Amino acid sequence: MCCCFVVTEVHGRTFGVWTLLTCTLCFLCAFNLENKPLYLATFLSFIYALGHFLTEHFIYHTMAVANLSTVGIFAGTSIIWMALEWNLHRRKSLKQS
């Protein structure tokens, strides 16, 4: 099956802004791991991204397997890692002497 899709300028800019937003969210989360709402938002962003790209590949057939595997490696690893680390980053209470 051969399919050709044209990416318009607006789609390219939208993807660029989405990438910048994701990077910003990951950066903020990395420095605030004890912030559960921010951690959850970052975690969900990986789930949404993976879901989006799976939909593009399996339903709309607009994404190649090679591209899907790259996204799957990054998003899948991040989802698993963040799920395993979920309760390990709690704010340490200071002992008063």
C-alpha cells in the first residue's frame, strides 16, 4: 500500500509547539519530582502521545512502523519508568532538633 501525505506548514508548526511543550513539561517535572500533579501531567503526556501515534498508525495508516517504534521506545520506556518511580519521590520532612 502506497500512501503519500503532505504535511502543511501549520501541521509542522503545531508539531514543533507540541514538542516544545512536552520538553518544558519534562524539564519542570525533573526538577520537581515531589510535585504529584506535575508528575501526573507529565506521565499522562507520554500516555497521550503514545495513544495518538498508535491511532495514527493502526487506524489512519499515516505513520510508518519505523517512526512508531521510535516513539514507542521513548514513550513506552518513560511510561514504565515513571510508573515504577511513582511513590519514590516524596518530600523529605525535616527533623527538628
